[in-house]
Amino acid sequence: TASTNLSISSKTEPTITPSSTIRKSSITNIANPTPKLPTRGVTLYPCAADNDSELSFNANEIVTQIRSSKEPGWLMGTINGKTGLIPENYINFTGGV
């Protein structure tokens, strides 16, 4: 059964709005959620930074505070208290850290 919402206009005649119309925007947001990036991971390979914005690290180091960056293929993250760019494919998100 479809539910409806009633609202009173200034003419005192009720107007009926189908509930499917009201919920349309919330259903769209649920159907197309923005994927959430895990915030922790482990480095897979060693990496030597090419500039000051990148991090140098060894394999098997824990990365925290992972977030998107403006650089395609790179993420921002923190390793041993230093924050910088990390190649996206150097991080394992399924390590259970």
C-alpha cells in the first residue's frame, strides 16, 4: 500500500503528494553512494621520494590517515608521523590493520 502526505494550502483543500515523489532524492543517494576510502593500510613495496611532497618508505609500513589527493594515482597518507603522497598501488587496504 502506498502512503501519502497531506498538506493544507491556503484554500483549505488538501493536496496529496505520493510518498514515492518525496523519497526519490533519498533513494538516489542510497543507490549511488560515494565509495569510502579506507583510512589505514600497509605499504607493499619500498619507495624513494622524488620530491618533498612524496614520502619515502619501506615495505610493510603502516599508513594512517589515508585520503584522496589532487594527483591522479597518488594518495595522501601518514607514515611514522610524516605526511605526504604515496603511490596508490603501493598500499594494501586488506591487511587488517
